Amino acid sequence: MSGDGEVAAGAKPSDEGTTRAKRGRPRKRLDRAGLDPKLRAFAAELRLLVGERSYGEVANEIFQSRETVASACRGESLKSRAVVTAIVKCCGGDVEEWDFKWGAVALHLADAGLHRLLPRDDLLDLAALREALKEKEVLLRALERTELEHLRDAAAKVEPLLDKLDEDLPTTTEKNGRDAAECWGDLTDYLRRLVLIFDPAPIPTNSRGHADLTVVLDRLAGLGRLNGVKENEWEALATQIRSSYELANHSKWWVVNSDGMGGVYGDEFARYRAQAGRAASDLARVSSYPDLDAAVIPAAVMSPLYDPPRRTYIDSAIAFVVLGVLVTLVLACVGVSAHAWKVWGLLALAVVVVPVVGFLACVPHARRD
């Protein structure tokens, strides 16, 4: 069954997937990823103009197919000026106003290079359209307000999903791994799950659910192109993360053997990854439309040694304190000399106090249990 049926006039974008109009079928929702924002706003206003009339009823009056009318209100491409004008006349709209709106969207699509979304049977005079837009500034602002309303509605829908995802934001604690790819697993997995909220096309992973960061960044950069919102910001963020990852991957090895074998990787980018994850989350909140069936997928399986939770550090601190107390009690029961107490005091500082302070310092930055 086609998803391009009817919706009652005045229905909010969030209701478009479930509301039915007179003698019609559910209309395909506009608050979904993959639509140009101005074309989405144009289709939303055209739906409101059509109101409770069925697409078939309008199609019969203007001598067009039902699919043609449905397509004009779907927001996936711009129908010809003649088709839109016929729909507007049939539904009692202001032809001059809608002619301007059509021209504004057509000019936007042409300037953005989205020629595949333009009607094939209309020859566009871009210079004339630009002149017309200058004279109709008020109507242009109204179209932009509709676009912003849809973006705000999408932001309200994505907020709870991102709140849940942010429980797994990368922490600032240094991670344990053999190389940059392992240590950057926290950011890679967070960005993979974020991308899938807006673009459900699968991202390849290994047996433990880990993805390649370069593949994830390619998809992250495309989120702006997917919705036509903040394209430069998404591309800039992906480029910045890619550059930092390359630096971490090539210059942060600590070699402990003279032959270069058995080196230990030093993770020096934990704080940066935490900042990059937050930047992606903040950008997603103001620029993207979630997929209709969006959900936060489970996180990849991480080794407990990779990024220990807060409880691990707390338990370790308690264990060292208990160890120190037991040793002290044993020494007191045995009745050691004053010199032995001084030696134990120095040892306790090194093997108990310092580790406990270190463990407790890690607790605020460690991931939640």
C-alpha cells in the first residue's frame, strides 16, 4: 500500500504518520531524514492547503493522476509550476503567493545543485526568479519560518534519543589498547550509533561490534548533505576528528625495546575524544532529522580493562585501604619496633595512600557503571 494518503488540515508534522483524512490513507511523514528542508516546508504548506480533501478528489478536478498530486505533497521533489498552480486553484489558495513560493524553492534547488529534484518540464529563468524574490521578502521569511518549525519539531523528537546515547559519551580517562584504533574505540562506537539514528544504512562491524573509524567519519560528514542543514559544520567536524586520529595513529608510540618490538601505546587523546563526542551530540541536536524508526542501538562490546567503570576504581581504592588497615593491625598485634613502624609508614605512603588517591581521582572521569 502506498504511504502517500491523506492527513487532516492543521495536523502537526509529528502527527502526519498516523492521521487520516476523509476517504484517504495515511500520508507519508515529512519529519524524516533525506528531505531537502525548503522542499519539506513547501510540501507541508501545500498539505495544509489541500486540507481534508483526498488526493484523488483533487486529482479528478485538475485532470491529473492521484500520484501526481501525492508526489507534489510528498516533499521528495518539486512538481511543475503548472501542477502546483492547478492544485492551489482547486483548493482556493492565492496563486500569486504560491507562484512565488514555487520559485523560491526552485531557485534554492538550482543554487544547491539539486537539479534531480527540479521538474523536467519547466525551463527556469534563474535571473527572473532572483528579481521576484527581492520583491517578495515577506513571503520568503514566512517560508523560512515553516522550515524552522519543522527543524524544531525534529529536534524535540531526537532529544530523548541523544540523551540516552550520551550516557555512553567518551570519558576523559586514558584507555588501554595496543594501538590508536583500540584506544579510539569509545569515540568510534559513539559516532557509529549516533549516525544510525539519522541514517539507518548499516555500518560494517567486526565480531565484537566494532567499526572502522574512517568509515564512520565518512557517514558522519554526510549527515549535513542528507538533510541539507549545516553541511559545512558536519564536514568540518569529521575532518577535524580524522586529522586527530591520524596524528594519534602515527606519532604516539612509546617504544621500550631497542629493536622496536613490544612497544606500549600511550593514549594521549582521551580528553579530545570526549570533546569531539560532545561536539557531535550538540550538532545533532540542532541540525538533523531522525529516521522514522530511529532507536539507540546497543554499544559495542568493550573489554573491562579498556575503560573500567567508576565502580572498579572505587572497589580498588577500598581494597587498598583494607590492605593497609590489615597490615597495620598485624604489625600492632606482633608488637614491632619503632623503626619497623617508620618503615611501614613509608611503604604505606607508596603502596596504599598514593594508589588510593589515584583511584579516587579517576572516579569522576570514568564511565558510569
